[in-house]
Amino acid sequence: MAQVKRIDKDLTNSLKNKNANVLHYVSLLNAERAALTRMKNQEDDARKLYNDAISISARGGYVHDAALAQERFADFLRGIAGDFKEAKYHLEGAIQRYTNWGAMGVVEHLHNKYHDVLAGSSTN
């Protein structure tokens, strides 16, 4: 946890110094932090923060980071929120982004790991 705090501090300082290239990292880190609190009142915050991270990454041209944000959001939706329909949507989006980026090993991994969600099953 100490390393996470250090990274967060470094990224926040970079943002304060007008380094816009780290905004998408800060957004994803904030979403992950909200997801880890696992409190019901934080679920909506986490959803918004993940969507922000996806949008900011995609608009900045960071295709691989947008894919990662969608993958992490899908994992949150599947595990904590229990929303398999939206998890499937974001997994498919992550797979498409990873495919466009050429990360076929990651695509294969996601197909194997989330077969149940991608097949439309709500079982783990």
C-alpha cells in the first residue's frame, strides 16, 4: 500500500506541474481506489470514475490504457457489482481495443478468463 501511495503522490504532483500525460493514470487509480472500498455508496462513484478513465485514455490516444480501464471496470462490474450484462459490454470493448492495439495474447487471456461472462452466463 505504501508503494501505491507513493505512485499516487508522484502522479498527482505531475498533474499539478501541468503534465497532462498522466491524467488517464490518475483517473484509473482513482477508480481502482473507489472499487476497493467495496462500500455500496462508493459503487456509483467507482462506475463514474471508471467511465472517466476509459474516456480520458481513449481521447488521449492511449488505446492500451483505455483497454485496461475497460478490463478493470468489467472485473469490478462482474465481481463487486454483479452486473454481468454491463461487464460483458466492457469486456467486449476491452477486447476490441486490445485487438486494435495488436495485443492478441491479452485477447486470448481475456477470452479464457471471462468465458462465462462473454458467453452470457451469470455464473463464475
